[in-house]
Amino acid sequence: MNRMSWPAWLLLLLLYTVSCTQYSRNNDQAIIALHYTEDHTPNYNELIAHYQTLDAYSRKAKLLEAGLTDAGKPLHLFVMAEGGDFSPEANREKGKTILFINNGIHPGEPCGIDASLRFADELLRNVDGMQQMLKELTICIVPVYNVGGHLNRSAYHRANPVGPTEAGFRGNARNLDLNRDFIKCDSENARSFNALFTAWNPDVFLDTHTTNGSDHQYCITLIPTNPAALPQAMGEFLREKMLPSLYEGMRTTPYEMTPYVTWSNEHPGEGITMTFESPRYSTGYSRLHHCYGFMTENHVYKTYTERVESAYHFIKLLADFSASNAAEIRETRQVAIDSAMKAKVFALEYEVDTTRFEWITFKGFKAGTYKSPVTGLDRFGYDRNQPFETQIPYYSTYRPVNQIEKPAYYVVPSAWGEALERLKLNGVEMQQFPADTSLLVDAYFITHASHPNRPYNGHFFHSEVEVELKTTEVQIFACDYLVPTHQAKVAYIVECLEPHALDSYFRWNFFDEIFDRREYFSSWGFEANAQKYLDDHPEFKAQWEAERQKNPELVGNHSAQMQYIYSHTEWSEQSYLRYPVYRLNHAGFKWLKNDEIKKQ
């Protein structure tokens, strides 16, 4: 092999130095051409091509495939990080704070798609020294989450927006609203996202949207994770430092921001109530992982250019805050996780405290009754020629209701694979029983559940659930699962496994088989066994006689009397209406590293 001469080595070194300098210089020429000012948002092929171009441009960026979607195309993740390390493990080992941005969950609301592209383009060109953020921050961007909806483009999907000329459809390839799917995970999109979110374990999360709500002067509104639902360390940091900084920062841009406009009543002067999102939604889901979650809602009635640019300013501001406060963000999260693991009581529901509020400035338009230019009839609307500015109350304080004491363990039988799959996707630690056994557990019995006539996002969601907790002995089989609550994922575990929690697996029909009876009786065929039971159990016979005396529905009704005997004795199946996830507080169990469960 011939050795290269010294002059050749020097030439290569010089060329390498020049190329590196060009790589990181502040380039005034955009890497990709965006056309949002012309009311165009990129279609799927254009969008992925843009990120491929950004990937090719910089060693600090990588476009990854991160699972499948219902459309049969991959879910992509664009990672911007220093050092050429694009795995979650490598970035966590470096102590990086992770900012995770999700776009296009509703592709008819695409302003975040274009805003993220502009942000990535400028960061990789180091505009205004933006790459300084990457010393503390690793930034993950989902270019478009709802791939199937994004592929389904039309000029007529969203009736209200001012541009763009074409955009995607709200439903995904299975016509699911993905912002109702984070817990139940019907879609491939959600299963891929759950695994991706768990792997990266982001510190800060943003989901970009557009709202069709009331008309007002603001181009951008914000839904944060509700501070009341976070452990104290995170709740205080969010309320006292993070939110004030974000609102103040947006006031320095052309796009002042206000809380998402959810009127306390129809009259604006009566105030705005902070939104509380349950775990079916992105910010509700992210809080179960002790992540600072945000949802931007850009105003549908502003121009598309304004919507994109206001989203861009917020993304840049959120990234800058996250980089500047990286250590405190990570620390407060860890304190929150530690406190959640130690906590004994968890709230399953929250309600707004109407006795506590703060005054905020609100810039709106006069609302009233106006004549429709289309029908000529009176209709409600806003007069943009009559703007106003006033002080209104903002109700942002919530208090917990419906609190429960967490058990030491949950027991999830292996038969319920849908629940187990989702627990595993979210990094929940669990172990299988090594042998068949019987356990004394606390089991919920469903005393009432609503049964809707129409499905909601593919499910007959139980909006009303009432339970009774009873101690009972159950058969446990080898390969059933023991789930400890003393772990980092405790908030997710409690919210999903307590049947009366707001978005529990039970409410989403994972366990609806318990509403069916599998054993029956005939009133004449059961006669002999019923008589024998009454003879062998005089106390129950006395109870039955007393019931016949006080209940007129039983008098003269042979079938009803047989039904009473059947349903109030061991003849009735014990699993009927028994929720098949059990609470266990047995102090005699050890959680062992060698995957064995033994009694002390």
C-alpha cells in the first residue's frame, strides 16, 4: 500500500476544515423552500423530502423511521442533536433535556407542520446562533403524526379556516381521531407513538393544533398540562416560572398569546377556565409520564401565514426556555417521579375551584346578533370592526376529587392481552407469577356503567362508572402479571387500571366481557338444586323467606323467586361484573430481580 505524502494530508485537512466551517456557518439561504405565505402546506411526499434534505445538509440531524401507521407508511421522527448521536439512550447518557414536538395529529390543522420545518431549517443553518440550544437540548420532531389523514388532501375538509388551499383530513386511515387514542391505542399510529414516547421519555412536549373556537384578536392560544394534576415540584415550576416566561416571551413577538378560550359562561366578561385534558388527549397522556406538556391552538380565522409564524415563534421560544432551564426541568421531573412513587393517594378526577382566579387582559371582538350575508337571517357572530380590551377572570386552579389510595400491586391476568400490551408499550415494569396460586385480593365489582347507543371514536365509552370494592379470593395462574406501583410509571398505571378513572382501560371497553353471563338456569330444571340449597343453608332460606315477604315482585312469580336464589348463591358465576384487574396489598410479597415472586 502506498503511503500518502505530507502535502496530500495537509490538503485533505484543509478541505475538511473548510467543509466543517461551511457546515455550521450562518447561511442566509434557506435549505428548503416553504410556501406557507402562498397558502400552501406540503403534501406527504414534499414533507418527507424536506426532512430528507435537512438530514443530508447537517450532521446534527437525522430522519428516522419509528414504527408503522395505519396508512401502511412509517411514522417518522426527525432528531436534531449534537455529536451525531440520535438514539434516546445516547442523549440521556449525555444528560440532554429532550424536547418532543408532534405535528399533524389533525392534518387539517397544519400550521405546526410548516412552523417546525422553518424552525428546523433555521436551527440547522445556525440562524442567530440557534444551535447553541443543542448544547443542552435534543429536539425530536414528528413531521406528521396522522399520515393517513395527511395523505387524504382536499380544499374542502375544513369549512372554517382562512387557508391553506389544501390540507389533510381529521380522521386517520381508520377514521380515528388520534387525539382521542393515546390510551386505548386502537391505531398503529398510537402504538408506535406510545413506544416512541416511552423510549425518548421527553422532558417537554408540544402538540400543535388549530382551533375553531370563539373569535378574538389573538392568533395563538395555549393549553398547558394542568398544574394541579402534576406533583408539586412540577406544578409549581410550570405555574410560577415556565408559563409566565412563555406568555411574556410571546408578548415580545408580533403574536401575543392568551390561554385557550374556554368561556366559563357564554358571556366573555365572566371569564376563561383553564382546560383540563384527560389522558385520551396528548397533553393528558404526557402528564402520566411526568412530562411538561403543551398544546398550541392557533386561531382558525387568522391568515395561514399568521398561524404558521405564531406557531414558529412559540416553538422557538419553548426550545429556548427548555435549553436555558434544562437542568431545572430535569430536576423537577425527577423530584416529581420520586414523590409520585412514594405517594399513597391519587386523584382520579379534578374540578375547577370557582373561588380562586386571577385577572388577565383579554382582547376580543364584540359579540352579538348579526344578519347573515348568506341566508339574510339573524345569527350569532362577532364584529371585527369593534375590538375591545378588558380584564376578565381566569380560573386556572383545580382541586382533586374522587381520590383513591393506591395498592402495593395490581394483578393483571394474562388473558387481558390488550391491557398488558399497552402497559408494556409505556414501559411499565411487571413480572409474571411463576406458578398457579390463589390470592386474597381487593376486587372491584361494577355496580353501574353507562352503555351508549352510538360509538365514540370506535368505542362504546362508559362515561358513567360506579364500583364497589370487595375482598375476595381469586385463582391466579402462572404467567399472570404482578404490577408494582412503586415505580416511575405509577401515574400511568393508576389512571389506566383503576376502572373509574377518567380514561381507564375499563371505560374504553377493554373488559366488557364481564357484562355477559356465561352460565344459565331453567326455572324447572333448577328446582331440585334450589331446594337442596335451601335445606342445606337455613340462614339463606330465612333471608329468602324475608325477601318474599317484603318484595311484592316475587309474590306469585316462580321464575323471579328462582332467579333470586340463583343470583344470591354460589350457583351464580362469581366473575359476573367483577373487574378482572385486582388490587393487592399483601405485605408478604417481594419484588425480586431474578423474576421470581416469593412469599417472605
